[in-house]
Amino acid sequence: MIRISAWAAAIKPSATLAAGALARQLKAAGINVYDFSLGEPDFNTPEHICAAAAAAARQGQTHYTPTSGTAEVKNAICTWYQRFHGYAIEPGQVIVSNGAKHSIHNALAATVGPGDEVIIPTPYWVSYSDLVQMTGARAVLVETRPETGFKLTPEQLRAALSPRTRLLMLNSPCNPTGTVYTRAELEKLVDTLLEHSDAAILSDEIYEQLIYGSAQPTCVATLRPELRERTITVSGASKSYAMTGWRMGWAIAPPAVVQAMDAIQSQETSCPSSISQAALVAALTGPQDCVVQMRDEFAARRELTCRLLRQIPGIRLHEPQGAFYAFFDVSSYFGRRFGQDTVTDSVSFCKALLMQAHVNLVPGIAFGAEGYVRMSFATSRSVIETGLARLAEWLQTGV
Ligand code: PMP
Ligand code: GLU
């Protein structure tokens, strides 16, 4: 028998990927599942991006690239930040990885370890705490509440800082809550950090192009001049360009951090995929109307989702301003019996809902928030309509 290492044994599989896999299994068994689990656009990658990748493959861009990415892709990222955020960066501050999840992993591995603390506001994206744990550092979870729009306050940050704090992880727009901090709110947070600590910020901005209504994206690194040296900005192509399968994420960081991440990546994966990098260049430098079209459709789905959820008694919805998730409180149903199952928490709620009504949501506990569930609305309006009607009907069966 091969022994599993203590390190591996301590890692939980990603709850979102596990929920997606369970739905796939049921679908393979012929069950019609209303699957709202995975945060993944249902659109295929726009044609001009696929064409650029196919051309790159045919033209022989089939070799290893520099570990941190090709000159073309890094230039494309620099130009995009200048245009989108007015953030002037050099290629030496950029490293491309196999998805933003990989960028976050490498950024953490390069900057924290045993004895260090990383502050993570809850609810947080499912992988943050495990990725921190994998480095040996300690995740310091700070609970944010619906009453404050699920936003970390400067007072909470001040109280969580310690001499061991090395990083604050921020995620705006946020997965799972859809919260988008205003520029002024972020300024107050970063000023608190700069005043009371020498910790850095890891700002995950992967949903920056998926913002609705009057909310605005903010690139945290641009808020104060000192932050250039103190911020690791992470983003990627998965969400805005419907490119989840291409695995393209990147980090922008001070050159010393990029070099450390480069060394890690050189031993881990050599480089990101050459074909995917060519696709990313086309995504960032090509026409952007595909992003606008997809965002408009997500905006319509968000309206529909929120309208339908508000009609269901006992559900408390936090209206998302960005990303493509509805995060809602279902705790008023805890303690009720549905068929043979008594629902006591977000895990038993999601399990009974999936098995009995074939509607798949992700338990809030996976995001550090018991009492809630997450629904991805990155799926068609008809699936949203039917799935939420089934949810409403099923909830009425609880006694
Ligand atoms: N950050 C957040 C907040 C996410 O929701 C995701 C979703 N997968 C990622 C990072 C990672 O995305 P990817 O690895 O596909 O680039
Ligand atoms: N980020 C997406 C989600 O939260 C994709 C799944 C994952 O990477 O864990 O559902």
C-alpha cells in the first residue's frame, strides 16, 4: 500500500469542482440536472481567439516558452492594464500561469510559509484557505456580514493584523457574494494596512470585467503609489473571455516576487501552454465586443435570478454587483424534513435538493459561510427559470 503524505491528506478537494463532478455523474446516469454549481461561463470561447490558437499551433508555436510566458503575452498584459486601469507596468512584473488558481498558488508559495498569517475575509472563494494551508501559513478568517454588504471594514482589518500578518487577500468582485467594493472603501482598507503593518496584498481581480449596474472595477495596486511594491494582482481569462479550459491566469507583482514565482513554476510546470498563450494574446488585444456581449447576457441573467429568488419565501438574497453568483441565506429552512432527509446545514440542504429535485447548488460552508448556498447563474435563462421553479416547489415540501 502506498502511504499518502500528511500534506496531501490535509488538503480538501475543491468543493466547487466536486459539486460539478457530482452533477456530471448524475447526468451520465440519464438524470436531468439543473446545475448551478460551477462558476464557468456556458459560452464557448469566441471564434477569433480559437482561430489565433489554431494558427499558432500550425505555425509551430508548439514548443516550451519562457517559464513566465512569451514576450508577446506579457506585452499584451502590460498594454491591457495601461488601457483598462491606467496602470503602467513592465514585462518584468508579469508572470503567466496555468489559470489564476495556479497564479494564486505560486504567489502564496513565493511569499508565505510556516509561522506567517494570511488574512482572508469570509465568505471567500473556496480554494483560498486550502491554498494558504498548503504553504504551511495560517489563514486568519475574518467574518464579513450581509449588513455591511459582505465587506471587510477597516476596523475589522485593524483587529486582525498581527506582527505575523504577511498578506491580506482581497477579491472584488467577490466569488461567492458578488460584492464589489467602491474605490473609497478600498482606499480606507489599504490605508489601514499601510499605516499598521508591513504586510502585502494579494488582490484577486479575475471578475473585473463582469460588473453590473453602477459598480466600478478597481485595480487595488493603483490606489496608492506604495502599493506597486506591496501588491500582487491576480487575474485571468477564464471568466471574461470564456476561456476556463485554456488555463490562462497571470500575476503582476514586484520583480523579486515574479522571479520567485518563476523559479517555482520552472520546477512545477516549466511554462504555461504555448497555444493558450497565443489565444490569450488574441483575447487581450483583439476586439472586446465579445466581452460586452457576454456581460450583457450575464446582466440579464442576474436580473432574472434575483427577481425569481426574491419571490421565494424564506430566502434572503444578497444582491450581487459583479461576478456571476447569487449567494443567499437558506437557514430558515434548517430543521425541516424534506422526504426522508432532515436538513440541518448547507451541506445537507444541497445534498437533499440535488437528490430530490435535481437542482445543484454549492453549500455556503465551502466558502466559510454556513447558512448560505451559492448559485452560479452562468447558465441559460431557461435553465435558471426551470431550476428556480423547482427549487421553490421543493422548498414547499419541507415540514
Ligand atoms: N479566483 C476566483 C475568485 C475564482 O472564482 C476563480 C474561478 N475558477 C479563480 C480565481 C481561478 O480561475 P482560473 O484558475 O480558471 O483562472
Ligand atoms: N471558480 C469557479 C467556481 O468557484 C470554478 C471552480 C473552481 O475553480 O474551483 O465555481
